[in-house]
Amino acid sequence: MSSLILDDFTDLIERPDGGVRRDAEERRERQDVHPGALGRLDDLAEWLSAAQSEVPVKPIERPRAVLFAGDHGVAELGVSARAAGGAADLVRAVLAGESPAAVLARRLDVPVRVVDMALDCAEDALPAEVAGHRVRRGSGRIDIEDALTQEEAEQAVRAGIALADEEADAGTDLVVLGDVSVGGTTPAATLIAALCGTDASVVTGRGGAPIDDLAWMRKCAAVRDSLRRARPVLGDQMQLLAAVGGADLAAMTGFLLQCAVRRTPVILDGVVSAAAALVAQRVAFRAPDWWLAGHDSGEPAQAKALDRMALEPLLTHGVKVGEGVGALLAVPLVRAAAALSAEMPAAEPSPAEPSEPSTAREDGE
């Protein structure tokens, strides 16, 4: 049995400040632009104000994209359009500033942090700041074996917790959470199907680099076989992550839980971050109040997970590339909501009506 008790997060996580949110709503009603005219931007600003415990809301000044990287053994089955063990090349493209995520992050002035949790390459093939939290070289093939040992699963969750603390201590005020993986959508679909009680065919999508029909059938079979291994351990989220998750998914779960503890808002990217979020929700039901769904990637498992967590995607652009790209696209929207809320003038609140003077006579008058 793991010495890390995930259930403790239930008591550690509080919801964003409801009183502050009501104050933000009241302030919004005193602005010249009619409430509701800005659509969802009003809701975003009020959510952010509650998360910050500030009225008016503060601008987003220190966002950070955190990308968890890993290879998954199930990719050996041909369930991905990318070669098994090829995630290190994707990481190198991010570090070189050449990937879509790197280009967007540079333009949006969002620093990117890549964390190697289980890449299938030598540790010295990547900078020390990337490989410093690695748990193992590649996660196991989840259709026939565990992705991780119990000890590795706990190590990965603890790494995610430590990284969330580092970001909070550094003053990060908005996290963009994504993954850089090969084969990652298969364990993500398995986790979501297991937690939602859904069949494999309902959650199996075609991934970031779309696969053909034969590959989709192989992927569907892999999710089906993995689900048989997941169901017996549904009651223990650490065992579930070890059985059919992976080091990157386990780390993301710990990261999301600790971000909620540290009151750090997070924008989720695609199906992999949604799967980790769903596991985290099972651990602590208040945790999703600290997250936004950046976009709808079109993956059926992501839609299932977001619906279960009552999170509505901010954008629907059909972005499937992963690596935090869809969530990065939502950053300007969140920044715009904060700016409009804080910088549009608000009338002074109406003074309270004076109370009527008492007409009662004192005894003896």
C-alpha cells in the first residue's frame, strides 16, 4: 500500500472564494457595458477573481506552460501514427523553439517548461532540467502489464506535487497544462472509460496525428484489453494510475491536485490532461473548480471527461496536435477577460438607504 494517501487532498482543497465572486458580479453590474454583453468573458473574469481572492481581478502576468513528457509501451501495437519511443524528438522540437507549442508560447510570452517523466531515451540525451524528474524509461504496455510499479506511480505523483509547489512559489498565476507523448491518448482513453463506465469504442479517438481505420481498430482493442485490467482497481486511484496510466499521467494528476491546494488556476489542454484531471476529481471533488478546459480537441474521451467534470471548453478550433497548443490559444481569452473586468470603469455603489429615525418615547417623557 502506498504511503502517499491521495484521499488527504479532499480536506486540503477548498473552492475559490464564493464571497469574492459575488463581489465581482456586483462590480460587473455597475460597469457601463451591460452584464451579459461580453458573454463568457464575464464568467471567466468572475472565476479568476474568485481564484485570486481579488476584486477587481488582477491581470495575468506570470503564466507558464508545463508539458509532461513520456513514451507509452502500448504504442508498440501501432495505435499511434508516430513511431513508438519517438516522444524525445517532439521534446527536442519544443526545446528548439520549432514546435507549434513553442511558437505560440513565444508569441504569447508564456515560458514553457518540459518535464521528462518516462521518455524512451537516455537521460543524458536531454538537458538536466528536463530529465531531472524522470521515473523510468518508457511506461509499460498497459494491455498486458502495468504501466508502472506502485513505487513508480507514487514517485511520479510526488514529482507532480513538487512541481506544482515550485510553480506556485515562483509566482506563476496561470498554468497551461499539456503533454508531449507518443501513445498517450490510449491510456488516457482507458482511464476515462474506466472512470465513466464506458465501453472502449465510445472513447477511442484517432489521436493528434490521425490514424487510419486499421490502426483505430488496434487502438480500440488495446483500450478494451486495458479496461479489463483497470476495472478491478477502480477503487484505488494510485493503483489505477500504476495499472493503466503512465508516469506522465500520474505526475499530471499530482500536479493538478497540488495546484488546487495552492490556489493556482490551470487551463487543461487535450485528452491526456483531461484524463489526469478526471482521476484527480475522483480523489478530490472540489479540485475541478480550479481548472478551465482550454479547447475541444475532438477526441471523444476528452468530451466524456469534460462532461463528467462539468467543464465547458473555451474554444472549438479542432486543434489535435497536443503539446498544450489548444490551451495556449485560450490564454489570450483569459487575459482579455481579466483586462476588461479590471479596466472598464465601474460606478460607485449606491449608498445604503438611511434608516428611519426612531419615534419611540423614552420612559418618563
